[in-house]
Amino acid sequence: MSILVNKASRVLVQGFTGTEGTFHAAQMIEYGTNVVGGVTPNKGGTNHLDRRVFNTVAECVKETGANVSIIFVPPAFAADAIMEAAEAGVALVVCITEGIPVQDMVRVKNFLLGTTTRLIGPNCPGVITAGECKVGIMPGFVFKQGRIGIVSKSGTLTYEAADQVAKAGLGISTAVGIGGDPIIGTTTKEAIELFMNDPETDAIVMIGEIGGGMEAEAARYIQSTGNKKPVVGFIAGQTAPPGRRMGHAGAIVGGADDTAAAKMKIMEECGIHVVQSPADIGKTMASVLSKSLQS
């Protein structure tokens, strides 16, 4: 296994019988993920995709032993869905939902402080441990097994990085899409920390974007470890104008330190191998690993 999920993970789907939940749950099952059931209020006792449907997360956890949840619930109800999963004792909650109000996420963050639940997202593509378990919406075929970890704010750039790594003759241990909202459950630094402590990850790809200070925080943490594992970094939004939100709710340049150039400078100062284009991620990683083996 690598970080967060593996072939032993028991996954439940919140919003199981909806269009999105149905489509992506079927894809996860096809990938080999152990989806043990799902939750849709008022549909408990029925079957869907050959799995039991429950009215509540607590019932599903009690009957199936689920320890991971993925949420495909509309924005107005998603915060309550996250807190319901945490209250039921689910260890890892992955929230795909986009557009959750910031005020709702403030409430969620405060609620999670009193629990042992880790949240990935919201507004994220999920988590995949290559060849073992997919909890999210990413195209599984892109992720070849290997020993490179990926942490990314962007869904599509997660897939691009995985493809670049594969084309360079390497593979992925786990990829974590942390989400692009202003308030998320797991930060870049927290995900990097998991990879730094993972014996099955040799190096890390870190993909950030304009807005916020997560990349700088992660870069300083990487430097504090003595750069014990090589990190290749990319920042999206290099041509973004100040004050205009770009794609993600959190991707807005609010100050001088929020720009792509400022983040890239900090990352370089902290020993991260920064690339100007995502097309250079794979070959740069291969070159960095080759040099580290020679030394």
C-alpha cells in the first residue's frame, strides 16, 4: 500500500443512487475498489450496483465496516454529509462536491477538530493508490504503479502529472487531489508529510496554483526535513491577472506572495525542483532521481 487508501479499504458512497454517484461508483468498482455499500436517505433496504443502500452513514458503517467515504452530494447538503460521516467514525472522507459555501466549510473544519476523521477536498478529484484503490473521479488507466507520490490542487493536472511520470518510465504510489477551494480538509503540507513518512514513496510531485499560502508552507516543511525526498514542483496560473479568480474558488491573487512567481521563488529557495510547464514534470523527475542515485 501507500498513503490513505489501499486494497483493504472499505468504501461507502454518499449520494450513491444519484447520477454522479452511480457513474463514479461503477468506475471505482471496475478499478477494483472495495465499495461495500452506499447511502441515500429514504432508499435504505434497496440494492444498487449489487450493493446495499442505507439511509444513514452510521447504519452502513455498522453493517459493512466501511472506513472510507466518498461524497457525491449537492453543495447545499454536502457539509452535513461530511459531518455525518465523521460522526459515524469514518477514518477518511473524500468530498468531490464543488460549490460548498465557505461558511459551511468553516463549520465543518471546526467540527472535524474533535474527531479522528481526515477530510480530502472538497472540490477535488479524490485519492488513488495505483493498482489498488480509487476513491474519486480520476481516470484509473492513467495511473501506472510505481514510487512517485503526487499532491495537487488541480484535478486535470493530477492526471497530466501521472501521465508525464508514466511516460518517463516511472509510476505512481498514491496521488492526492486536495481540492481548489479556499477551505479544504487536508493541506499540501499535510499530504507531503504523509508521503515523506511513506516507505513506498521515493519522490514527490507537488502541483499548486496562485492564491493562498499552502505551497510556501509545504516548501518550508520540505526544507525542514533536509529535503530527504526529492520534490518536483509546478505552480499553475503564471499569467493570471491580480484580483481575478481563475477556475478554482481559492485561485485568486490577493497579495504579492500569492503570485505564481513568488511561490516558485520560495519553492526554489527551499530546494524544490521547479518546472515552468507541466510537460516537464516527468522528465525532470527522471533526471532528479537519476542524479540522486549517482550521488
